[in-house]
Amino acid sequence: MSNGASGAEAHSRTTAVALSDVNITFRLADSGSYTAVEGASLEVADGEFVAIVGPTGCGKSTLLNVTAGLFPPSQGRVDIFGANLAGLNRQSGYLFQSEALFPWKTALENVAIGLETAGTPQSEARARAQDWLTRVGLGHFGPRYPHMLSGGQRKRVGLAQVLIRDPKILLMDEPFGPLDAQTRQIMGNLLLDLWSADRKAVMFVTHDLEEAIALSDRVVIMSAGPAARIIGDWRVPLTRPRDTAEVKLDPEFHRLHRDIWQTLKAEVMKGYEQTGGG
Amino acid sequence: MTRGRLLSLQFLIAVITLLAWHLATTVPIGGVTLLPPFFFSNPVDVAARIFKWFAEGTIWKHLWVTLIEAMLAFVIGSVAGVLIGFWFAQQPRVAAVFDPYVKAINALPRVVLAPIFTLWFGLGIWSKVALGVTLVFFIVFFNVYQGVKEVSPTVLANARMLGMNDRQLMRHVYWPSALSWMFSSLHTSVGFAVVGAVVGEYLGSAAGLGYIIQQAEGVFDVAGVFAGMFVLAAFVIAIDWLVTLTENRLLVWRPVAAETRTQA
Ligand SMILES: Nc1ncnc2c1ncn2[C@@H]1O[C@H](COP(=O)(O)OP(=O)(O)OP(=O)(O)O)[C@@H](O)[C@H]1O
Ligand SMILES: [Mg+2]
């Protein structure tokens, strides 16, 4: 595989996602309003893996929702491969932060459904779904319903469900959030494996800075809300292919981590104060 | 508790109750019978009556009538409940307009409707079916409405991201969700279908379990009343058991259903 410096290549590639000056304001029930994101601009090149890190409640999920076209930004524009996004973003796959599998479908049916909706005959869709389940290490779990799977297994089914449609853009919202450290590492390596086969543009939200650096080409930091904005953008100069565990021993990794943490720490503290935690 | 132990304890309760009933109605204590047989009959007479009904075969006709009425009430009430529940959930404005009327009708005690239904539909089975429908409909309606409304927004967003159009959303998301809510109330709605039938029969009919009980009551035949009640109870338990079987087959994907299955 090619070594590192995907950042340098990124500029010569087409832009998969371009958010320009995006504002997102929610109207609240008490007739007030809350501006979650203000003036956020972000470009993700085709094939680029971008991690988005920020304090809790800053608007990471909101930003992904807008990129997915689930709702339009209050202001600003979203362009997908150069075309202004109106309605649902059909070129993207979205791995949601909370449970999104269909509880009344088996793992196999959950993975197959994304092909069936596109008109693939059921038998073929199921065969390919079985294939994908095997790829995420769940070959024998096809007949199980989501509640019979562990949290990590459900996330893997979710990953297969999204990837089987071969989207050009992959949106992932803390996909490994509730998992333990070891499982996260295994999942991280699995994700990098799958991703390196045909590099998609990825927007990967996480609250774990180490995970962000280990996986991505670029790390983007958001400020604490309200009116969160993007306050930092680092290229990750680590070589690929990577092992998410080994890469953490790299001195470059440590330098970068220290650098980014300086910026992030202040925001995390602010975020805590605003949400009344800490 | 093992299944055998549970069953024997449950059986024990029945034996003790019957024994107490028998003693209190037949054995005088200090010259006084605790429960006068005229008002409380006694287990032997009641058992004899039930045996006679089955031996002579007169009961089958009544069971059959009640079963048909309950089934019709259940099917018609469910279909109407599903259709209108879906419609209201998809059309919030329609739901808002009809809301006070739905609540008003649902708040009405159904017994008061029985005479009107008898006028409209006659003394045959249809007045009883109508009464059952008014009970079943609202349970199914509210559950389906809720089921469509309560689909997790994330699951819905996921469905849309996976390329579902409106028809596919209906089939793969709203419908299963509504069905699961409907099935979760299956015991209640089936139970109410039987209640509608029996109450309707009791208030005026020529056949059915409610009719038997009403007839016996009319001539102060307490043994007949008790016998009718026992047959009705057994009938309801049998139906409830069938519902449980159906439920376990249809709701395998739900945590609770699966757990009860492994226990059984
Ligand atoms: N529908 C909504 N109405 C009002 N406010 C909302 C709505 N959705 C999100 N918010 C607010 O917008 C802010 C950003 O929410 P978002 O879910 O994007 O945070 P996040 O960065 O993903 O947080 P976390 O890391 O905890 O998942 C939060 O303060 C939240 O309360
Ligand atoms: Mg979030």
C-alpha cells in the first residue's frame, strides 16, 4: 500500500464533502433557539480519512446529520462531489451513534436490506450479505436477531449493513463508542482493512483522540458549543498500512497527540462546564 | 421453581379451594351451614352439571357461538384498528381533528351500547360481534398508532440512508413496529373480544356462554351459573394459551418473547 502523506495527495483529488460556513440552529420548544454549530467549514477529499474530535455536545453528530442530508443546515452550503446537496445524501453510508439496526430483522436480513431496497433480488442480496458478515467476522451469526448479539457484534453488523451498499462517502459516529479498549483496537484494524481495499472518503467522529490519530489522515477539532466551530486541523504523517496498537508506540504519534491535546483540553473543560458536569 | 413443582402447587390451590367450598356448603358446623347451598351450590353439583353438558353435548353449540362471535369481533376490530391507526399516525392533522371524539367514544362504558346494537343488528350474533369490535378496535388502534409513532428516529434515519422509499419504509419499518405493539396487546384484545361476546349474550340472546349463565340465573339455578363460569374460565384460558403460542412464534426477535420461550 502507498506510504503516508495522503494529505499531500488529497489536494489533487476531487473533493468528496465540502461544508462551507455551515450554521445549524435548533428551534427549541420554549420558542427560543440554540445554535449548535456556527461557521463550520470542512473539506474532505475523495479517499481521505478524516477524524472529527470534540467535547461532548459540541455538534459532531449534528454535523454528520447535515452531511448525510437528514436535515439542511440553517445557513451555509453542503457540496457532495461538487454538487450542492439537496435532500438525502445518496452517496453516503451512515453508521449511527445509537442503535440503528432493525430489531425485527436478523443480522443477515439487516445487512441484505440495503441491497434489496436498491432492487437486488433477495437471494443475491442474502448471498452477498452472508459474504459481508463473514468479512466482519460474524459468518455464523446471520440468523441471530440484534438483541442476541453483543454491543460489538451489533456495531459490526451495522458496519456490514452500510458497506454492502458501497457508498462513496462513509459517515461514522463514534462507531466504537461503547466498546472496551481491546475490542476497539480489533474493530479499528478491521475498519482500516476494509477501508484500504477501496478507499472511501470517511468522516469519523470520536471522542478518543488516540483512536482518531491512529486511524485517520487528518484530525479535525471542534470547539465546545454553543456555536461550535472547527478550531484545528492536523495532518497525520504516519505511514500506512497501520496497526492501531503498534502505531501508538511511534514517537511521531506522541508528538502529534501532545500537540492536539493542548488545543483540545481547553475545549473539553469548557464543554464540561457548559453541560454542568465536571 | 421447577415446572413440576409449580404445577403441583397450582393444583394444590385448586384442591384446597374446592375442598373448602365443599365443606362450607355441605357440612354444618354447630348446626349452621357456613355457605347456604341455595346461594353457593357445591362443587359436586357444579361438576355434575358440567359433566352433563358435555355428555349430552348441549354445551358445544354455545361454545361454538361464543367462539365465532369473539373471533369475528377480534378480526374485524383488529383490521379496522390497524387501518385507522396507520392512517392517523401518518396524518397528524386527521389525528388531531378526531382526537376528542376518539377519546369520548373510548371513554363510554360499552354496556350502554348493547341495547342499541341489539336494535340495529338484532338478537343474533352480530350485535355481540359489534360490542366486541368496539372493545377490540380501540386497543388495537391505540397500539398501532403508538407503534408507528414510536419508531426510533435513528432506525428511521437509518432506513432512509439505506435507500428505502415510502413503500419500503412502510413494509420494513412501520409495519413490523406497529405489529409488534399490536401483538404485545394480543392478550388484552383477545380477552376483550370474549368479554364483548359474553356480555352481549348475557344482555339478550338465544345462544352462547353468556346466554347459559343468564338463563341459569333467571331460575336461581346457582349450580348452572357456577358451571357456566367454570366453562367460560376454561375457554378463556385455552384461548389465552393459543395466543401465547402465536406470540412466541411471531415475536422471536423481541428479547422478552425469546426469554419466555427458553423458559417454557
Ligand atoms: N433536535 C435538537 N433540538 C435542540 N437541540 C439539539 C437537537 N439536537 C442536538 N441538539 C443540541 O445540539 C448540540 C450538539 O448535539 P450533538 O448531538 O451534535 O453533539 P455531539 O457532539 O454529537 O455530542 P456527543 O459526543 O455527546 O455525541 C447539543 O448541545 C444538543 O443538545
Ligand atoms: Mg454525537
